[in-house]
Amino acid sequence: MTLILHIEVSGKTGFVSIAVNGIVKDTIINENQMEHASFLQPAINQILGRSGFSIKNLDAIALSNGPGSYTGLRVGMASAKGLAFALNIPLIAINTLKLMATSVRMRVAGENSINFVNKIIHAPYEIGYEPLLQNTGSTGLGGKEFLTCPLVDARRMDVFFGLFDAENIEVIPVCSATIGVDFLHEHLKTKPIIFSGSGAAKLQKIITHPNAYFAAQPLWDKAFGQFGYIYYKEKKYSDIAHAEPFYCKEFYDAAAPGS
């Protein structure tokens, strides 16, 4: 049995979850971004207590490593490194946008597993989930192949984003950009793109391409659980002494005025 604690406080909705062999057993959510720092340690104690596990049972700590809020990323990294060091267990850092993209694909496509590079881990999913999909003319994807583009709101018209294909491979590596009416226009010519995340709302106001879809961002705890387990099995660990959040650019704070 592999028991992994997952920490996400990089965005507006924070959570901690606990997973056994990649399957999430419990999740505690905090929707007040300004309280992530005070939320985190009590939530970790609570989720361990009600799961019946001791902190000494943990095999690894997994962290959603950004991009996102500067403050949230620092809080999450400090907590994850402290626990991993104290318990002498691996630290696993996973890109936040990859988690977001995977969770959207799993929900929209009706999948119950992550499938990339021929590595599949099955996990139960809710039945009957209906994502909020909107675009400028089509009634649905109709089984067509699509790309996923999670966007994290930065300031003004700036976002952090990545573009991912059906196997969770980066078509465009995670980066920062200023969005406009021609954002990803060349890619939209060839395939539908599902936009999600905190930066998708301002994009939806200016983009009119019929291949642009907008989905409510699901909580990515289940995708997190599966990725954490895969990274653990493949020993994709971070160096506890030198690990740093992935800021993507010098400074960003989602809670700051004008963001």
C-alpha cells in the first residue's frame, strides 16, 4: 500500500487530499485564498485523523507546484518540504497546469483513468457529471479529438497557460502570455480547444472562434492522486533541500489588487 498526502494552495481553491495507491480517499477544501496558510496544517491533521492513518504511515508528500499565487506557492512548498524532511520521505512536485488539464479531460471525455505513455491507473469517478461547456456555435464535441488549455489568471490580460494533447503531452510548454482575440488562433484552426481555469473567464469575453470551448474547472484531486502515485512508482522525486516553486515569471499574487 502506498499512502500519499497531496497539497494544493497555489490558487483560489486550496485543498489537501489523501490517496491510497493513486485513489483519493478523502479531500478537504478551502475556498478562501486569503486563509490558505492558516487552513493547511489543521486540514492535514484533520484528514489524517478521520482517515485512520498516522502521519508516520505516509510514504510521500505531493505538491501542486505552480504556476499560481506567489504567496500560496511559498506556503505550500514550505509545508511540503518540512513534512517530507521530518518524516524522511520523498517530496513529489507536479505542475499545476498539467493537473488542471488532466482533470478537465477526464471529466469532459468521460474517462476514468489517466492514459499517457501506456501507463494507466484506474480510479472510480462520479457518475453523471455534466461539465459546463460553451462555445460559439457547436452543441458539443461529438467525440472529436481536442486539446486542453488550462489558464491561471495573472494580472490585467496576462495568464499562465499550457496546451496539452490527448496523452497529456505539452503542445505548448507552460508559460506566461498576454491574451487577445488571436490567442492560439493557429491551433484553433485544426482542433477544438477546451479552456478552463481562473484565466478562462476573461478569454471567453474576447474570443469568438467556433473551436473554442470553455469548461468549468473541476477540482483536480483525483488527477493529483493518480499522478502522485505514478511519480512515486517512477521515483520522480524532488530534492528537498533545493526544491523551489515554479513561478513561471518573477512575481505573481492572485490575491493582489488588479489581478
